[in-house]
Amino acid sequence: MTVDTAFNIEFSDRLKELPPYLFVEIDKAKRQARAEGRDIIDLGVGDPDTPTLPHIIEAMKKSITDPANHRYAFDAGLPLLRTEIALWFKNRFGVELNPDNEIYPLIGSKEGLAHLPLGIINPNDKVILTDPAYPAYRASIAFAGGKIINLPLKEGNGFLPDLKKLAEIKDAKAMYVNYPNNPTSATATIEFYKELVAIAREKGIILISDMAYSEIYFDGVKPPSILEIEGAKDIAIEFHSFSKTYNMTGWRIGWACGNPKLIAALAKVKSNFDSGIFQAIQVAGITALRTKPEELDDLRRMYEERRDLLINGLRSLGWKVPPPKAAFYIWARLPKGFDTSMETAAAFLEKANLVVTPGVGFGPAGEGFVRMTITMPSERLTEAVERLKKIL
């Protein structure tokens, strides 16, 4: 006897409404090109190419053999991890955080950014999203049923949102800000944050600050935290990551900090979805936070040298590209002869075996730009410029 088990399985409406995730699509094209035997230079995804610092790896090796770390982790993380985060934050930004209710460790900051809207956004709540923006923000708002209000970031304003236009938006529940910014690499100032916090407090807007690139900055200018502003803790939550600072992208560890009620909302969502960070990784995270400053100076110096090498190379081809102030992305207007960012990315892959990210993948305002990373050895960046000579 045969049983007909064929039936129609459909994605949920919320999944149908989402566009394909940008970096997954780029990875598919890259894998296909490599399967064809082509030598691909990948300037698409911002994933550090240098290894995690040795002392962090050693801490992990020791902690992974401890049976105490093999059990469920505490939802709120090890108390010592939260204490070390508070100490790091005080040393870096001069801001006091209560480890008990103003800090919450995460399985990577992306996970926390995705889960937070489920705890604070109701269907049809307006959420302001700067455009262009990291694609995960858009998906997380959509999953929570929020209504996205795009606020364009324009080159003439240093890729900062126009706060006069923000003040005109009515009944917004929350707003995402991301500085140092992905994809534009723009940075925010204390003055900008003061004005933003003032508007948010007046209008009752929750500020969701993503500061994953806080320690990747150039020319000695340290990006500030929104929590440095008086009154910011009343309406703001900020997300930090070990990924870029310590070359730990695959380890998946980060944290949220700020307003206690926002932290509690995130914690309640997470308690229903996961069981915390593998405890051995938390121990390694504690070691990472104690890293000597000069080791991070070396990392920044390396990225700064790569930035200058690629910028100068592109300029030698007649491509006018401004140097980023932070993060490890080059955000460049399309070179002459190209009409769209998708067309440009496709041509670079087909004709130069070079992967770049089309700006439109970050939102409508990203059209007209491509993003390139400097998470690649200098010799490969030099080779990338040589390949572009043939098509520009």
C-alpha cells in the first residue's frame, strides 16, 4: 500500500515578504564562481581575515575541558562576564553600568538586535530605520510586525540622518542608529547624539544603537557611545560585539547595555528562545575584555594601512573614493560607465573575479554605491586594484 504524502508546504507570509538575505545571495554567487575554478577576491562580507588573538584561544582551550562549562549557561551570563563588561565600558566610555540590570550578554549582537523588537514592538508600530542600513534590522522589524519608516542617510550630511526630518515624524515607537556605520563607515559625534537623545526623549522614541564597530577606528579618533549623553539611559539600548574588536566573528558573543526596562524586555524574549552562551566562550570573552590596548592598536594600524592602500589604488584608476573614518568598509559611488549597483557588482565578479556588495542591498538609498571590505591581506587588495584596471 502506498500513501500519497504530497501536500503543499508554504512559507509564512512574513517570510514571503522578506527579500533574499543579501549576504547569502552573494555567498551563492561566490561559491558558484569558485566551483568553476576561478580565483575570487572576496571584498563582499566584513569578516576579519586574521585569527583570534592567541591568549583568547588559550583561555578557551582551558575552559572547554571544565565539566562545569558543559551544562546550561545562566540566561544572563556569568556574573564575572557582566562585571568585566561594566569595567571595560567604564574605561572606554566613562559610563557606569549596573552589571545586574543594565548589561545582558548575547549570542552575538545580531541575535540580540533581531530579538529586541519582539519585546518592544507591536504590529503596525512605526520604527524609524536609517537608509542604507545593515539588512538584519529590516528583517527583525518585519518579524515583529513593525511598520518601517525610512530616513535617508545622505553623503552631504556625512551619512547622518537629518534630525529636522526626524522631528517631523509622528508616533514613532523606536529608531535604529548604527555608528560607526555599516555600510557607509560614517561616524557620529557627541553633538549629534545630544540632539538625537533630546528629540527622542521629547517624542518618546526608543533608541536602538548598534555599535559593533566601536573599536575599529582610524587616525586616533574614538567613536563615542550614545550612553555617554545625559538622559540617554532613559530611552536607549546599545549593542556591542566581540566579533570585530577581537576577531571573534565565529564565536558568537556580544552584549546589550542601557535602559533596564529595555534590557528586561530583551531578556524575557531570549529566555523563551535560547539557554544562554556556551559558558567556555563566556570565559574566553572575559579574557578578551582584558586584552592589552596595544594589541588592539596593532589591529587598527593594520586596517588603516589596508585602507590607505586600497583607497590610493582606486584613486589611481580615477575612481574618487573618500577614506572611511571607522569600520572596515569602503563605501564608494559607482565608477563611471556603470548605472546600478547590481550591474556593477555583477560586472566586477564576471570580468575581474572580484566580489563587492551592491549598495541597493542595504536599502533604496544605497543605490548608486558599492561596498568593499578591507578584511583581506594587502597583496590581495593590490591584486584587486590590478584587476579593476582592466575594466574601469
